[in-house]
Amino acid sequence: MLQVKKFVFNPFMENTYVLFDETNACVIIDPGCVEKDEENELTEFIQSNNLIVKQLINTHCHIDHVLGNAFVKRKFNVPLIIHPIEEAMLRAVKSYASNYGFSHYQDSTPDSFLNEGDQVVFGNQKLEVLFVPGHSPGHIAFYDAATKILIGGDVLFENSIGRTDLPGGDYDTLINSIHQKFFTLPDDVTVYCGHGSETSIGFEKRTNPFCAIAQ
Ligand SMILES: [Zn+2]
Ligand SMILES: [Zn+2]
């Protein structure tokens, strides 16, 4: 069964996720680790649970979600996988990283790509890839129907939504993504967000001030 381990890394308080199952295979999603102690925390979890890292995946390539990409690629010798539209966002990070105080940011390049309808396959898992642009133009999310787990990135938060004022962001596109891709999932799906605590599809449908469905 799919299990989720969450870490909160870097000054943006970004949620880094390790997904794993009974085979000990795992994938790392959005590694935001930037300090040595954050890198150690991630490594220690992987090693103490005897996990084998199969892939490194970004939901999208804003700086807070990719700060640890180079470290994870090097440390675990795994491919970086993103949506093709997001490659330009990833390439842009090095041009603005120092503005946020990350003068030692190390660039990373994707090794392969995921599109809507593809699957993230590792261990006994097959996660569905959802294309959910709006916060970022090539944003993807990962859904496991068996456990009703959604790794949603910066699309939907507890009573909030992702910002749309960054390059490539678009408010109407984001609201459409939420309604068409997230709110069509069962109400009891748990959403693991890119920041803050978990929420559920049903809770956000009822209470989210940006996109609640009137009942
Ligand atoms: Zn973001
Ligand atoms: Zn973020």
C-alpha cells in the first residue's frame, strides 16, 4: 500500500514528499532541502527505512520545490522527471535563485517527462498523472485511486489556492484545473499540498472561499 512521508524544508516551508510501499521502492517529489541538516534528514529517512529511490519528480519547478533536485540526483543517482512545459521554468531558476538568497543553487536538468494520462510506476504502485496548470504552466499532480491519495503541489491548499501572479500563472486556468481535475475525484480523497497541512476534496468543495461548489 502507498505510504506518504512529508518533510517541511527551506524558508518557504515547502512540503517535500517521499512515497513508498511494501517493496521499499520510493519516489521523491519536490525535494526542497537546501541546508545540510535538511539533506541529512531526507537521507536518514531513506536509509533507515531501507528505501530504494527510483525517481525524482517535480510537480512544478518553482524554486522552493527544486532546491534539492541536484542533491537528490547526485546522492541517489536517479532521473529527474517533470512535465515538458515546465522545463523553461526549471531553467529560469538559476537566474533568480540569488535574489532569494540561494547563491549556491545548483542547476538540474530533466531526464524524462510526464504528461496527462501517464503513470508514475514504482514498486507495486501506479499513480495517475493529472495535468493541472494555472499556478505554473506545466504543473502536474499524482493520484492513487487505491488509497485515495492526491499529491497536489501548489494547486489547492486548505481553504486557499496557489498564487497566479508568477510567470506563466493564470487564475481562470487554475480554477478550471481545480474543478475539472480535483473536484471530480471522490470527496474522501486526501490532498497532500505543496505547503501547509493536508486537506480533503470534500472539505475544499464545501468551504474553500476561492472555488467552493455551492450546495
Ligand atoms: Zn509554486
Ligand atoms: Zn511552493
